Amino acid sequence: MSTKISAADVKKLRDLTGAGMMDCKKALTEAEGDFDKAIEYLRKKGQKLSEKRADREANEGVVLAITSDDKKKGVIVRLGCETDFVAKNQDFVNLTQKFADIALANMPADKDAFLALPFADGLTVGEKVTEQVGVIGEKVEISAYEKLEAETVCPYIHMGNRAGVLVGLNKEVSEEAYAGGRSVAMQVAAMHPIAVDKDGVDQETVQKEIEIGKEQARQEGKPEQMLEKIAMGKLNKFYKEKTLLHQQFVKDNKKSVLQYLQSFDKDLTVTDFKHVTLG
């Protein structure tokens, strides 16, 4: 005799897992009303679907950047999905927030350590992500995790949760300077610097830029003995465009980002930044 599944039981399982009504009813029917087995059934469905959709692109999603109350540490988490429709769903945003809160509380060393952290109901973060594949029916993944610690960490989330930035400052700062730090985080989102300053640019990139500069000068017919000097001039221009402290500040292009920070405190500077975008 088949077990009668009540609407209240279906609702209870839906509240526990977030799965659709029909999926919950089927899971409870398969499990003959046993909740633990029904949840296991839904998780296995998520795993199967996850394997099927592994080669799909999860280029949509939600990026959140958050900091601790004392502004000493911050994390960025990107929860990826396949469609904009899912990304804009408040439940999906709330889930990303829960993951970010767990990351901030634990500051795991890397993404693998993050996925292994406990979530709730005996699940790890990674298992919760897999469960959501079954609930949503799309590829879902934590596709990026970054952390930053500094004397002051300033966050910025770009419109519609499409990018997140953390900027670390070398000192504890006033409310006004903290707002300035957030403006610098906005600069990172807009101008995509590759390093804090020229010392942070790797040697391979520097060498490549010098070679490009020489070749451009050569194509312009400049004499061979002048190529090195011209290339170094182009390299300095590259530093101004691509390193955060040397970039023109977007809100006042008469100043560099460093000069802007020094308008609050002559010793204020950026120690590090993290930038995560969708796609």
C-alpha cells in the first residue's frame, strides 16, 4: 500500500530544501514518507544533474563583497549560475550571502577549504551548492573566492551584484577616509588595474611591454639606438594606466589615486586589492 503524502509534508520538505513542490512530492513518495530518505533522494538528484551540466557555462550569478564589523577583514564570493533569471532571484542572492558570511567567519585558505566548511543540516558548503543544482535545474558553482586582511578593508559591490572589490588600506582611518577607500574600490571596478603599483607587476608582463614598445617604435621608423629609451617611456605610461596608485583618479583626474588618498593622510596607501567579476 502506498504511503499517503500530505500537502503539509510536501511544504515541510520544500521549506527544508528549497526544492519545487512536485520534486518534493516525488521524493517523499519514493521515500515512503521518510524525510531523511527524501532529502537524500533530492541530493542525489542534484549530484546527477550536476554531473550532466558540468560542461555548461555558469557565467551569470551573484558577486558579493563583505567585511567584518571591525573592517579588518573581507571576502568576495561569486556564486555562478547559467541564467540572469536565476541570478536575480532573491533566494539565490540570500544563499550567496549565507556562503559569504560563512567565508568571512572562517577565512578559509582557498576555495577547496571553503567548499569543505560546514553549511547546515549536516551539509558542507560544497554539498549545499550541489543540492542547489537539483533545486534550480541549472549548473550552480562557487566559481570564485577571495579574502583580504588589512588595517582597514573597504568593500564595493557593482550594480546588480555583477562585480565585487575589496581594497586594503595600511591604517585605521576616519569615516571620511573610509568613504575615500570605497571610492578607490569603485576605481578598481571601473579601471581594472593589474597591480597596486609597479612593484606588483610581474617581470614577464614588464618584459612583454618593453618588447611591444620597441617593436612599435621600430615600425614608426625610429633609430635602433633610441628603441630602448622609447620603450621605457611607453612602459611608464603602461604603469600609469594599469597600476592602481598611479592611475588618474576617476572622480578627479587632476590627481592620481595615491594623491587622492594622501589628501586624507600623507601616509595613507593601498596594501592590496581583490576584484571579482561575473563571466
